[in-house]
Amino acid sequence: MILAFDTSTAACTAALFAADGMLVASADEVIGRGHAERLVPMIAELLGARRPERVLVGCGPGSFTGLRVGIAAAHGMAIGWGAELAGFSSLALLAARSPGAGPIVAAVLGGHGELFLQEFGGSTRAAPGPLLNLPPGAAAAVVTAHQAIGPGASALVEARGWGEAIEALPTASHLLRLPAELRSLLPRPIYPRAPDARPKAA
């Protein structure tokens, strides 16, 4: 079985798949900042007596704290179960929620009023564009997809004055819609830019 979960946004989302890719169970909760308290109980409720052979975790970009909670939990579970571990693009998971097959940009809120963005094309969301971290005004000048999805979608559409915004959060039940290369990443946080805090010079 395959366990997948994502904690990159205000959502805590998990899904369990059979080896053939069939969705067995899923859970989605909007919890804000409570991932550390809710994630493990949610997964325990989802699994019951079942034990996955593969764990897939959302690597962001997104909430710094949420990502670290999810990835640390994934490492611990994989060790405890002797399961394979890999990461996936949280922005691609968002793009997978789109009902259409055309180009789409996934947008989530970053720090300092900026957005994390990435454009995806086609129904499989393959061949993603570059990962961006920009203020909404700067993003408006470079993002070409008409449709935007995610908690940062409205900010992008408002900044450029055109397009369609779909306010949505990722759901792990859509994970296997992604191409293999976007769900076979190293299980570590994706940071589009360097942290603000830097060590002091000696």
C-alpha cells in the first residue's frame, strides 16, 4: 500500500492507495497551524491495522513549519515500517485539482506578501515551468496561464487584472494523477529562496 500526505498549506491531507493505484481511503482537514498535533492521529485513523510499503510526502514549497512537521513524520514512519520514502511537489498536487486539461499555475502564499508559483501544462501536469517566488505584481508580469489555483490564486489574478482564480487547497487523494518524476523527489523541503535568517559573519 502507498501512504501519501501533505502539510504544506493550512490543509492536513492524507490518502491511502492500493498497490494498483486504487484509492482506499482519504482524509482532508483545514487546520491552519495544527499539523504537529493532528497529522499522526489522522494517519492512524486512516490506516487502521494496515501498514504501507511506500510513504510519499509533500515537499512544498509552502509553510516552513508545516513542511518540516510532515517531512519529519514521513522519515520516522518510513523507518518504523521499513517502507520506501519519497517526496512530491506540493504545487503539482494543487495543479492536479484543476478540472481542465489546459495550462494552469499553482500559487501559494509565501513570506513577506510574496507568492510561490509554478506553471504546469496538460492533463498530466508534466513539464512544469520554473519554480518562482515573487511578489504578486512581479508574478503578474511573467505568469501566462489563464487559470490559477491555490490559496494564492486570487492575489495573482487581482495583480494582473485577468484570468480565473480557483481558491483550493491540496488533497492527497489526487497524488497518483501526477507524473512519476513529480512524485519521486528527495524527501526534503523545497525552498524557492534562501532563508531570511543568516549566520553572523565571523
